[in-house]
Amino acid sequence: MTDHLPATQAQTTPGVASAESGLVILDGPDGVAVTMTPHAAVGTGESLIAAAAIAQTQSTDDVE
């Protein structure tokens, strides 16, 4: 995976996922919404959890 520069403003509010008509809808902060298949949602969730675990070991800021 390539290194990425941090976003100018990291979000501190988690998104909320829901299921509707066989799809997963992720509602995030600032009106961000993503609709995914269950397969894509599982992959995204696993990837987010793995990346968050790594980021927690890298961060020196007290960010929640």
C-alpha cells in the first residue's frame, strides 16, 4: 500500500452503517454517503479495522 498524506482535517465522528434492500449504506460526517454490496462492505470494514490498528501505533496525538 502506498503512503498517503493526512487529510487537512481528520474526522472524529464515526460513520453509521445500515442495511436496506440487500445493500449497506454508510452515512458519514459532512453528508458523505456510500452504498455498497455486502461483499464490498465486509472488505471495507476489515480494511478500516486493520488500518485503524496500524494508525493507533503510529499516532502521537491524543486523537479519538
